[in-house]
Amino acid sequence: MSAREFETIIVEKRGQVDWVTLNRPEALNAITFQMIQELHDYFDSLFSDSSVRIVVLKGAGRGFCAGMDLHRKDRGKEGDMLSFPFGGGFGVQGALADVYIKMRRCPQPIISLVKGPACGGGFAFVLASDIRIAGESARMNAAFIRIGLSACDMGVSYFLPRLVGVSVASELMLTGRFINAQRSLATGLVSEVVPDDDLEDAAQSYIDDMLNASPLGLRLTKEGLQAAVDATSLQAAMMVENRNQRLCFYDPNFHEGRQAFLEKRKPNFAPPAPI
């Protein structure tokens, strides 16, 4: 599925950066079966697309994502909650869960720009990203527990304690309380808080810095960091570091990066090789 065929998301290519917008503003970008399918198709395409180096994820209108759309009943051609056409036997539950796995599996860093509500599965999109920037209106929560479900859903029980610690994660997940922008900053959940209208400008500084890294170095840093978070020991983490660093040593861009450092200039890295 190409970008022009998407209906619930918009993919705008700005050079080596994909700006992805969840595009159901009339419903605060709530997740539908079609959106799940389109996000699968998009993130699948990234794994072998070396032309895309960074992804920026945001919501259309006044919100980021209100979670699963409980008001719609997309039956018929898209299936119902129990007979979804993919999802590893878990129907829509497994299908949506796989989107977050693909977000972590894709080698491109993901920046989330959060304004307004980011609830339930929308909160999980934020948590599964690599860098999070909040607008002043941002309000996030593990909404699942407020509708009779467990708050341990869509990777939240994995991501949230690693980002804010077990104590704050327990509070948010056991109560379903919202965390606002300023507290998100204080707990380390987001990197910074800016006025809603400045979110894209704020993202640009991170994009510029990451584009100054070599394509291979950037991809292997995301991979290595993810492996280190779950490493069983320091030695296990260093094994991944050693492997990735050796790969970078043999990349022609390493020579250019070293020369640029010695000559006190900006490196002129070669574009990433096709995968």
C-alpha cells in the first residue's frame, strides 16, 4: 500500500524524514480497524526502506490519539473484534499489539509530537516512540482500566516502568489518571514541553542532530539501545555494542566522520545503501 492509498493516516515525505499524521480529527484520531491495517503496512515498509531515516508521528486536529474507537462497529469487510483477519489468533487485540512491536523493530527513530489527549492505545503510540515532545495541552493516560480492562495492554506495562519508574507507572496504571505535560516532563516521560503550535519546530532540532549522524550509526544506535534495555548483564549489552561498532568501523562514513571531526567541519555522509 503506497502513501497515497492511506485513508486514516497521512505520510508526508520531507527529504529523509517521514511525517506521519493520524488522520481522524473528527474522532480525536481514535484507532479503527482500517487504521491498524494501514499502520501495519506503513511500518512493515520501513524495515527495508533505507531512504527514510527518521519518522515523526503526530495527530491531526486538536488531539494526538484517543485510543481505540469504541463508538464504531467496523464489521463486514473488516471483520469484528473477534474475527479480525490477522493478529496471531488474538484478533484485533493481537493485530494492534503488533503495531507497537513493528514501531520498535523498524530501524528509524520515531519522534512523537503529543498535543491534547493520548489515551489507551494512543498513549502506547507515544510510549513506543524513541523521543517524545509534549505540547502544553498534552494529557495522557492508560485508559484501559477505566473501561473494565487491565491497564497492562499494548506494551504499556513494558514501556511505562522503563520510562518513569515502577512507582509512577503503578500509580498511572492502577488509577487510569491523566498525566499532564509538565508532570510528564518532571518524570522523564517527555524530553520537553512547548506550546502546541511550536511542536513541529521543536522536533526539527532533534531531526537536524540525528541527520548529522551517519545513516548506519543512527540505525544501529536505536537497535543497540533497545537491546541494552533488556540485556541480562553488562557483558551482554557490550556484546551488541562491539558487534555494532565493528559494523560501523567498516562503513565508509566512519572515515568521513573522523575526517570531519579532525577538520572541524560538518560531515558529508554518503546516503544509506539500499537494503
